[in-house]
Amino acid sequence: FMNEILQENERHEGALAALVPMYEREQRYTAIVEILRRQAEVMVDKNVRAQLLERRALTLVEKLGAKDAALEDLKKVVELQPDNPRALRSLREIYAEKGDFASFEALYLSRNDN
């Protein structure tokens, strides 16, 4: 039923929100990532958008092992919430694992500018 609603309006907030728990039960993580992306796109409240992007990034990393794909979301979270400890920690971990020390250092220096 929710998919039918989304065929009519692909950004229907209620339908998008209802699909996430259903997809979690079914362990459809790729679908969850897509739903969270859509939700974040239409969200006006920057704190809620940051929460959605953070959840999407963590799903990408923890469930799909897609650390590179999570980077952009984590960067957006830090733009929206500069003091978000989980996003900052995740960025540092990914940069360190990739050996991207320039980005790691830039993140560290940007934190010390505040």
C-alpha cells in the first residue's frame, strides 16, 4: 500500500516513514538507505535532516559496508550540526582507515577553529 502512495507522490512523508520499520524487519538495508535519502531531501528542519543523514550514513557503514558512500552524508551532518560527536567520530574513523590523512587533518583543524 505504501509503495502505491509513493508511486503517486514519491516524497510522501508518511509513506516514507512507514516503510523504514518494515524494511528494517525485512533487513532491506539498500531500500532503507534510499528511503532515508528521500526523507532527508524533503526535510525542512535542519536537525531532523541531520538525524536522517546520520542514520543513513550509519546504515551504509554498519549494514552495507559502504564507507565511501557514507562520507558525503557525514559531511552534510557536520555542516548542519558542527558538534555532532557521532558524525565527527565516524568521519575520523573512515578517513583514518582510508589513509586520507589530509582530510583527517582538515577535519581536525576545522574543529580547532571553532
